[in-house]
Amino acid sequence: MAKFDFLLVGVGGQGVLLASDILAEVGLKAGYDVKKAEVHGMAQRGGSVVSHVRWAEKVLSPLIGRGEVDYLLALEKLEALRHIEMLRPGGTALVNDYAIPPLSISAGDDVYPDDEWLRRTISAVTEDLRLLPGTKLAEELGSARAANVVMLGALSALLDVPPQVWLEVIAERVPERYAELNRRAFLRGREAIVKEEQGVL
């Protein structure tokens, strides 16, 4: 059985923990042993949120070592840069093309890195960078808050688990009134990967 190590990162309010709960449950339904850990999740908006999710035949520890992450899923660009050293060489970086400048930048003490810097920094670790307009796609569906599920949809397109399994878990995990929005967000994320690979995104 294959092994998959995922690191999900973002800031408070972006739904990192919901995304990691969904990812963990999908792994269980797909027949894997699963472990999950939030390293330093901040409840308030603006704080960095990090979650480790591991799928394997047998997982001994929920924590992933530096340089061992197979898939880095970042809901915010600066958080991708902060945690890129966790990605294994040649791993996959799925990054939401969205910026939430921290206070140090808002106050003028620092400068938010541009996309060229992001691409250059990540390319030192891997050539497999998927920079996707997750928040923009979610907004087009009616709510920017669904960007986490858009990005999960993108991740799902890279994994060999049927989409129906993901959709079942999403339906179980989100309030019923948001089920259709999140179903569409998931499918839009999968579609985005297909379009990206065809060079039309």
C-alpha cells in the first residue's frame, strides 16, 4: 500500500482544519491507516494554522519530518513559503493564489513576496508547483470561504481515490445548507487541475 504525507497550511479563518478533517476521513474510507495532528493551530483570524495528515498501511506518528511531505496544500501564498522546507524534493506544492498580508507587512515593516519569488523559492525544492486561483474560483461559486474545498478538489485529481468518496465525506462534514456549494467547489477544483495540465488555466 502506498504512503502519502500531506501538510495543510493557511491562516485562521481559511478552513485548514476542516480540510484536514475531510482529508483524514477520505483516507480512512479509502482503506488507509490515518493519523492527523494540528501543530499550532490558531483559532483567531490571521494566525498561522498547520495540519499534518498521513495515510499509509500503518502510521506510527502523526507528525511528518522536515523534507518528507509529499503534498503541500497551502491556502495562502506566504504560508506556502514558510513551510516549503517540509516538502520532499520533487513533491507537489498546491498553492492557492491568494495573499493575506500579516501585520508586519500591513504596518510597512516587511514586503509581501511576489509570485516570481514564490516560484523561485519553491522551484529550489520541486518543479511540481500548482498555483491555482482557489479563492477566485470559490468566489465565482458564491463564497470565498469554499476555497479550502476547491483546493481539496484539486488535490483529489492527483490521488487515486474516486471523487464520490470525497463528495460523501464533504457532505458529512459541512452543514447541509452549504452542501451544494461545497460539492460544486470540489468539482471546480478537480476541473482546475485538468485545465492546468491542458495549459488552459
